[in-house]
Amino acid sequence: MNNSLSNTARLIGAGLRALLVLTVICGVLYPLAVTGIAQALFNDKANGSEIKDKSGRVVGSPLIGQTYNRPKQNPDDPKEAARPDLKWFQPRPSNGLGSNSVNTQYSLVLSGATNRSADNGAVNGQCTKDAEEGTLCAQVIAAKEAVIADNSTAGHQVRPEDVPADAVTSSGSGLDPDISPEYARIQVDRVAEQNGLDVEQVEKLVADHTTGRTLGFMGEPRVNVLELNTALKALTKS
């Protein structure tokens, strides 16, 4: 009986010592080592790849998309639709999941894609103006009309065939920070007009912030909206 209690106590003691050692190694030393290496070698990425303006103020991260909207007339009205601030380049739509209606005390960042099929609301296999309200097709048609209206100026009319897919559809996460060069280009005339700039200046800005395919063959050419708008702000103040 005494041997049994002694063995049990010895096993418990060994287990507690192992727990203490592993807690120190895995819970303290390893995180400190990884954090130290990350801060020393990859400081920018370890801190969220923050982008700062000329004043040194953090304006966001190039890894997560953000909206550029005008302030609501009534901030407490959840039904009031936000309108884009046309001075800035606009990102992809991010309304795939709808608004947060569970806990309205907090403004949550929802990530994910709509579960609707690509032909949701289609009429005879095509998205038309006859699509039922609330369907994906109706949202795409409305988004396309808004893109054409917002980006057409006195000297430049956006044609329906010029509107790329990423201008009217959200990404899989709804938080894509990039747009296609085609979507950026159809916004150039509007941004130039709104900011009192030459179209050539804004075109060069887009070209300078267009990133090609990764390693030359992976993905598609893209433009980071936050980086582009940060450069635009600097240009308008220069």
C-alpha cells in the first residue's frame, strides 16, 4: 500500500515538473524567441504591415481593405446606406455578408463570401434588370449602374463593357485590399476631376502602384487601394 502511494506521488511529481518545464519552454521562452526574431528581422510585417502618411500617422494596412465613404447624415441609422467619397479610389464591394445585426453595439469586420450561386436571380441564365430584388444578380446590376454613374464625367463616359468584374463583386473574404488595373483606370477621370488634378498625373499614379503577377506567373496584376490613396493624398497636398 505504501509502495503504491509512493509510486503515485512520484508520478504526480514527475508530471508536475514536466508541466512546469514545458510551460516555461513553450509558453514563455519560445514565444519570446519568436517575437524577438520577428521584431528584429521582420519588424514591419510583425507589426501588421502598417502604412503611414507623411505626418507619420498610421492610416491602415495594405493587407486588409477599407472603405472610403462620406460620413452618414445620421450615424445612428443602420438603414442609411453609406455613399462613397468620390475623391478617392474605391475598393471592391464588401457587402457579401450584409451588415452586423447580432450585436449592434460594436462595428464588426465580417469576413467571408456570400453563399449565393453565381446565377442567383438570373433570368434565362443572364443577370438582367428584371432580376428579383435582393438576389445576387440584382446587386450586381445595381453595383454596375452605380459604378458607371459615379465614374462618368463631363469629358469621359464609362461604358458598361468597361466595368470589370471586381468592380461589382466582392472577393472571397470581402476584405480584399487590391483592385484590378482595369477598375483603377475607369476611376482615373473621376478622381482627377474631384481633386483638381490632370488626368495624366492620376494615370501615372495608377501605373506606379500597379503590381505585376507574383514571380511573373502567379495571380493577376493588381493595385493596392490604400497605397494608391495614400499617394493620392500626398499628391493633392504637394
